[in-house]
Amino acid sequence: MTKVYDVQSIEEKWQKKWEQEHIYNVEEISSGEKYYVLEMFPYPSGRIHMGHVRNYTIGDVIARYKRTRGYNVLHPIGWDAFGLPAENAAIQNRVHPAKWTYENISQMREQLKRLGFGYDWTREITTCDPEYYRWEQWFFNRLYEKGLVYKKTSFVNWDPVDQTVLANEQVIDGKGWRSGALVERREIPQWFLKISDYADELLDDLVKLEGWPEAVKTMQYNWIGRSFGVEADFELKNSGEVLRVYTTRPDTIMGATYLAVAPEHPIVKQVSDNDDRVKSFVKECMKTSVSEADLETIEKRGVPLGINAVHPISRDDIPVWVANFVLMSYGTGAVMSVPAHDQRDWEFAKKYDIQIKPVVYPADNSELDLGKEAFVEKGILKNSGQFDGLNFDQAFEKISEYLESESRGCKKINYRLRDWGISRQRYWGAPIPIIYCDSCGEMPVPDEELPVELPVDIELDQKGIISLSNVKEFIETKCPKCGGLAKRETDTMDTFVESSWYFLRYASPEFNEGIFDRKSVSYWLPVDQYIGGIEHAILHLLYSRFFTKALRDIGMTDLDEPFTNLLTQGMVIKDGVKMSKSAGNIVDPDEMIEKYGADTVRIFMLFASPVQRDLDWSEKGVEGAYRFLNRVWRIVVENLSKIQGINKTELDVSALSEEEKSLLIKVNRTIKKVTDDFERFQFNTAIASIMELLNETSKFNAASESGLYILKKSIFSMVGLLFPMAPHITEELWQNLGNRNSLVDSRWLVFDQDIIESSEINIVIQVNGKVRSQISVSPDADQDFIKNLAFEDQKVKGYIAGKEIKRVIVVPKKLVNIVV
RNA sequence: GCCUGGGUGGCGGAAUAGGUAGACGCAUUGGACUUAAAAUCCAAUGGGCUUUAUGCCCGUGCCGGUUCGAGUCCGGCCCCGGGCACCA
């Protein structure tokens, strides 16, 4: 064994060995339990970044730990390979997206291997491979058959100079990122998946996800946003048409003093043709991006449409406005505005001098002051005719009943969740398998003609842009029904479609008779532990849940939910901001590996911060991790010859010296602590406690055979506990310690509870809640005994002398508090 | 704007069910070893006070509350991060 910890050769040696022995490849076996641990697969952007390193280190530790606990562990990896950056690279570097993507993949694959992650590489998936997206197209057809696919128009960001659709990310301060032109909203036909059909189940099943963070569940709950309200019809005076509004506060309906509709609402068009003011306002409203954050932060503005509507209950005339804060995509695209009881309506009414009519009063009879803000709480109705005196619940019932009896409204459940628009006017994506025939209409591509392959063998144009709408050979096809000339859909699918089912494909990645082998999926799924960034809390996870349920409903699986447990990791921060190319604060993992080794980088990542929280990058911290592993190396080197011959199996604990006993207890406590921490994924404190054990072991002087045995046990324990986090150095040490087996297939360490409980425990004595003294007692000392000891304590006596003792609180095994 | 998470020494963080605030690491300072440096090892390290002690007081973003006892629970505020449906 070398004196020096030779990082590079050790890591290379073990990586080679693991790969040669295919040690991480797994199969379905009938005995024992399976465990499927999965990290969110990477987008092949070029090189691995620290965020990946963190994510995959956490996953690798869990996979290795579970394997030592006897599970049959599936730990796969793949590539989320379609997406926008590949097209940007094409434009910037004139390189074909496919070439760029595959080159990135091979580079990143090597980087992952260099970090020592134990993946089953035989299951590697690449989503831009036709053998992958073929099944996605097949699934699209099933959804189409079930009526879960439909086409409608919706808005996109349009760059009027570049004549292209822009992603929200490409709109900066309302302008196209390359052209700098003011972005417009443009309405185009697009394909949608009816996720709204699953809104109730997606919402109600959240309670079943006990292994998910509350924050993620709350965010999904609010995102789906089920609300109970009322739809009410306001008749338009000019046309007799009905304007339907949705409200969750029907109790305030008598206070409605105007209606507001979205700029895209059909009735606006009728007016804007003859009203220049409305026309220019609507045009103005179209000059924003489609992102909700932008819409919600712009100044609230509106103009009157010049038409009135009849209130469905009071029959009063109220004016109709068009306003930029009303969303066409939510409810009916029209709202009744009650300035007295809604803050946004209040501000709008103040701005445009519209009447404010209070109809709900505080239940405690306190005064209603609408001078500064709206009164938005629920209360008692007044000025509401027949509904006066009712509270919210009563008013909700009576008013909806009344509207229903007059055929002017009804109760309605609404969702904030919108259907999923999957059309992208982009090249680098999976083609949507639809054919348009002039005589037969639109239809899906028959299953036997799948995959509809994305043509890869095409040239970039002068700007580096590729568009499917220019590829004649792709577009022109024949109609599956009549055989006549027909055209293919040129939109591709949102890349979220690929990532919504990849975790199922890992169960049988080579299967070519279907989307997956049912047998394999029922063995491996659900994913026992899913790990990824908190930024995916809503979209990716919600879409994956939707796909899983839809696959179940077409009879492909029995799964209700894809991910049993979810761990959301924080970001990697440097100098106060997220580590990213755009911030210019990237630290290349390869450089760190070269300098300190993969084990050091892994240990730092795990030690610097708890997994759910953001992690501050610090090279000083990396050096600390490196020092720690060097100390581990050295303690083995220095003691190797001493402990080699020790084969003791029985220990007489009562005959041990204090020092020996103390280390023995520490070893057992550390095993317990690290085990508990691993179960909770608290790797930072697990490492801290191994460091404590190392500190105590370094000070230890083995003076007897028992002492040497305890020293050996401590060293073996440290190596075993560190293995899932630092696999290379521990395998090397393990072998040098005379073991023949690999730690990969070893069993997790056990601790002896009796030894842990054999030491005395510390009891804190407080007087009036302040710590004044401490005593040491055996763990089974009873309360009265501890109480008496506390009162006899010299320091305590000084604090309680001459004072009346009001109360004594004894918390077993913790403290005594004397209140005087 | 809406939804959501966070704020503890010089720094990263610990305190698992309301019970010793600051484990472990980094940095800094002093010492040992060395011709010297690096590496390593040992020690000190939240702030203040003076009577220098087995001492006292303050201290977990801010204000208030509950409790024998609050970093932890409750109410109100401030600041920072994540998401907002075409970045992935």
C-alpha cells in the first residue's frame, strides 16, 4: 500500500474494474425487493455542470446505499436530447443539431463515468433516437383515439422581423433576443393534450404522495387551482347576446359595477371594427409576450367598449370594459368587477372613476372603510335586496339558486390548469404524427408507418436555420385513407413530451414490440426515489403524472403515480448567484476532478449543504474535503500493520479502559447516526459524524488487544460508511485491509444498541429556564433520583437559596428546570 | 402581480418531537516539526462586561405573542431565491 493517496490511478483503476465486470447492470429477479432510483436526465448542453454533479452524486449515493441494504437496484441514465439549444448552436456555429447533440452526449457520458457513478449503461436512452420517439408517436395516436388530443388556436410570441415564433426565454424586455423587434402576440392553430380531463385526479391523488415534499404538492395543488364558483349571464343591450362571467364570489354580485373582458374576447372584435379607441387598445395589448409573469406585472389598463349589459339580478345597466388584466385562458375570459370587494377592481375603478358599491359588511359590525382599499373578506350582505343579511355560504347557495331558476347562471367548478399545448414550430423535435388530406381531412399516421422520422440529412440555410416547412420530401406524403396526395404536420412536439415517460422506458429500453414491456414495468415501477431540481416542481412532474395516468387508462399499466418518493435538490451557487454560463461563474467539474479527484468533488458536494438547499461553491471547501480523504487514507496506512493480525470476536466491555470504551461507543453511535442520516438523505451531517469518528480514532492509543480490535473496528466502519459517497478510495482501502469482495456487493454496517446505551448521559439543570449546571447519570436513573441530584448541586443551590420553589420540570434523559 | 421556499458566528452549515444555540468543515491567530517553505500535528476562535470566574449579560432578519423554556409554535412586517404554462 502506497503511503500517499494517489487519487488518479486509484480512481481510474476502480472505474475500469467496475466497467469490465458490468457490476452495475441489473436484471429482474424473483427474490428480494427492487429499488428504482432515478435522477432527472440531463439535457446534453455540452459539458456536465456542477448542478449535474450534485444531482447525480446524490442519486449515486442512494443507489449504492440501497444496494448494501440488499435491494435489487435499478439506476439508469439517458439524454433529454431534443430542444432549443441545439438549434441555437446550429445558428451560431453552423453545426447540425443532430451532430451537436450526439457529440455533446459522448463527451458528457465520459464525464459521468469519470465521476464514478454506478449506472446500468445497457439501459441508456436518447430521446432524439427514432426508436425512442416512435413510441411517443404511438402514444400520441392512442391519446388521439381517446379524444385527448385536439387542435385549437392559441397565442405565441411572434418576432415580426425574424418572422419566427419565439420561446418566452427568447423574449427580453418585450423584444426579440436577436432582432430586438417588439414582440407581438399572434394566434395560430396548435395541438393540445387534454390534461384538464385529469385535473380532479391529479389534484386528489396529491394526498397519496406521502414521499413528496409538501412544498411541491402545495405548488401543484395551487397550479391546478380547482375553484368552486358561479357562472352568471349578463345580456348585452346592443345585440341581445349573452356575456358569461365566472366568479368565486357570487355573494358580491350585487356590487358589480362593470364587466371586464379579455382583449381576445370575441365580443371585443365586434366593437373594435367601429371604435378606433378600442382597436388601438387591443393592438397595444398584443404588443406583449405571452408569459403570464409579463401580463400580470404590466400596468392595469382598460377602455370602455361603449356597450352596456343587464345585471342578471338587479336588471340594472352596467358598462362593459376591455381590460389587459383579464386572461382569455381562464374561466370564460370575462369577469364581473366588484370594486368594493376586490383589490384589483378597486384600483381599476379608482383609476377610471367607476362607481364603488359596497354590498358585504364585516361580520363583527365594525365600520366599512373603502377609502384606502377594498374589503375583500367574507362578511354579511347588505344593499343586496332579497339577499340582505346572508353570510357567504348562504349567499352562495341562494344567489346560485336564483340565477338557475331564472336560467341566467349556475354553479361551476373551474380550474386554473390549462390544456397542454404541445405544438412547436421548430425543427429539432419529435414530429407530430398527423397527415392532412384535402379530401379526407386530418388523421393520425397509422401505427405501422411509425416512426415518422425527423429528416436529419438536410442542409442548414444561410442563417443556420432549419425548418421542416421547407423540406418537401418530408411534407409530401400520401393519404392513408384515399391514397391521394397529402401533407404532413410540420410542427414538432414540446420536449416535455419526451421527458414525461422516459422513466418507464428504462424498464425495457430495447423492447421493440411496444412502448414498454409490461412485465418489466410492473417489476421496476414506480420509481422509488426520484431526484431533481426544485425548478421542475410543477411542469415536468405534473406532465409525468398525467402521462402515467393516461397510460393506465389505455390499459398499458396499473400505475396511478410514477414517483413514490421525490427529493428536490437546491441549486449550485457561486458568488451569490446561480452557477451558469450566462453569469460567467462556471467551475468546470473536470478541472476539479483532475486536481482533487472524483471522490473529493463528491464529498464536497454532499458535505457543503443539505441536499434540499442551495449549495455555495467554495474551492476552499473542496480542499477541506480533499484533506479529509487524505486523513482517512493516512489512518489506514499508519495502522495497517498493527491491526492486520487482530481476529478477536468477543469483547468483555466491562474490562475495557475508559478510552477504549469511549471509542467503542463512538463507533456504534456513528454507525447509527450515519444510517439514520442516509435514510433521511442528510449526507452533510453523515459526513460530519464520520469526521468526528476520525478525530477520535486519530487520538486513540491502542494499549491492549481489545484496544487494537476496537481500532480495527473503527477503521473498517469508517471505510464502509464512506463507501457510497466516496467509492474509489474506499474500495482501494478495503482491498488493502485484506478484503477480497467489492464494497459494491458488501452489506451495510450494523450497530450495537446495548453498547450505545452503556454510557452515562448528561442532564442539564436550569433555573428559570437558564442553564446553571450539568450532571451525569446512567440512562435508567429515575426522575426522583435526578431531581434530588439537581437540588444537591452546589451551583444550583446558589441560585435557589432563599427563594420559593414554584415548579420543577423533569424531562427524561434531557433536563431539569427549577422555577423559583 | 400570483404561487412557493429560505434568512443562525468572518464564511458553509449543526441543533431529527418546544429542552445545553453554534456540532463538523472553511478562514484566521498562536505553537510544534523544518535550514526554510509546503504538507502535517496541537491549541484558540459569536459579541460584550469585569470582579479573569466552575463568572455575568446579550445573541438565530425585524416587531409583538404563547410557554417553566422558542432558532423551532402563532400574528404582523422586511429582505433573498425558485416557478408562472415555448429554457430544460
